[in-house]
Amino acid sequence: MGEFDLIRRFFTRDQQVARVGIGDDCAIFGAQVGYEHCISTDMLVEGRHFLSGVDPAALGHKALAVNLSDLAAMGAQPHSFLLSLGLPEADEAWLSAFSTGLFGLAQQHGCALIGGDTTRSPLTFINITVQGLVPHAGGVLRSGAQVGDDIWVSGQLGDAALGLALRQERIGLSDATLRARAIRRLEWPEPRVALGMALAGIASAMMDLSDGLAGDLPHILRASGRQAAVELDHLPLSDALRTLPRMQAFSLATAGGDDYELVFTAEPRAAARIEALADEHGLQLSRIGRILPLAAGETAQIEWLLDGRPTRFEAQGFDHFND
């Protein structure tokens, strides 16, 4: 099976967002009046971002999910995406499962594949560039956090890190149901697209949690010129994490990556609206801390609190070059 046969068989779908899509040198689509485009790209490399032997359907889902999560963090509506795929061989069963997982999520969010590239590679790598729409001059940035704002997170934290530890047999968990849930959170993340769009106009700053709360929240703090206090005992933990020693659970919830939840800031008077969104979306939204001023000469950082008091707890998010 050649490259173009592969593309036609597994990746060509009817789409209506581009006047010209797959099959030409470029996709062509028009800009919608009153909107601007958001563009983001993420790469997944075998052995670095996913384990060899992972279910290819889950990998197809996750490859798009991590990009849709970036759109969610901006409050953007998904529009379309490009896919570049490197494979050791053109395995038809693998490609069928991968494309099923990929297009299942794409259809759920109305996001069309409009182009890309394929090549032979020693390792499997996947690169997706996703495009979304925000109203003109819209988009929730990292730089808007204000002193006194509350810090919120969606969902529960740390399950994906636990799932990876279970896959690598670094942690044991006897409860088969809790084990399966943690691994699913690792392999089938759900981008919070609808929530992100609903938070536009409410959140003062927002980003998605790909490298862990300890690694990602400081991006908001640096962009906004602030510090933060986070209550460890306010972190939303699953039943699986609550079976672990307390500090180990906190470590997974703050330093583990792959949650793809949203962390956002909002003024305290927005709490009722945010709690209403939690009910509307059937999703846990937890207030975990507050934004503090940054004095001259200080470094933007997180102060970890336990039972309301400062603690020596230390956590460092995932780093692609140091971990």
C-alpha cells in the first residue's frame, strides 16, 4: 500500500469546512466574519509521549484530544486540523483502528481533517495542527490573572499519572475497576472544549493541564506577573488516588502530566456562575487556591498550603528534556 492509497483509504472523509481539502497541495477555506483563527500544534513520539503497544484507537483519540485541549484553554470552537504521521510500516489493522479513534473524536467536536502528510519513520510519531475560532479580539489568555482571583480546576487530577505508573508497574492497585479508570484517563483523555467555550468571558486566565499543575500553573503566573497559593487538601482526587498515601496522591495530582483538564482563574464574585457551569456540564469544578501579588524582585511561584498552612511540599511538572 503506497502513501496516497493509505491516505485515501484511512484518512479521506467528507468535510464541509474547507472549499478544498485533502487531495491538493493546500487546503483552502474562508475566514468567518467577526472571528479570528486559533492555531496550535502538538507532537506525540513513541516512547516519549505514549508507550509502544498502546491501543491504536486510543492513540488516534489522544493525538487529537491533546490539541483540542489547547483550543479549550483559549475558549475556542474547533474548526479543522492537519495530520502528519510517521510509521515504521503501513500496517492496515493499526491504521484502521487509529483512524477510527481519531475520527470518532473529530466528529464529536465537528473538527474536520483537511490535509497533512505521511512518511516512513523508525518510530511512530504523530503531529497534529488544529485550528479553532474565537470572536474577534476574543480568546482567554494566560496573562489575565488578577490579584484576589480564585484558582479553579476542572475534573480530577492525577489519574493519568497514576495510569502511567500502573502501566509501568511502578505502583500497584488491587481494585480492578479503579485501575481501569486510571488507565482510561491516561489513554482516552476528554478535552474540555464545551467548558472552555462557556468560560470565555468568565475566566480571567486559563490553560490546559498537560504537564501537571505544578508545571502549568506557573505559566499563568509568569504571564500575569503574579504568585499563587494552592491548598493541597482542596485538590480534586479520584477514589483511586485516595487509596494511596496522602503525599503520594498529592505528588501525582500536581506533578503528573496528561490530565488535559483546565486550570483557570476568575474573580470571586464569579463563583456562582462557575458552580452553575459545573451542574450544566456535569463536571466537577474545584476552587483550589487564589492569586497573590508579586513583589519586585520575587519569582512567580506557587505556595503550597496544607490544612491552611504553608508546607515544604515540592512538585515539579513534566519537562520534555529533563524527565
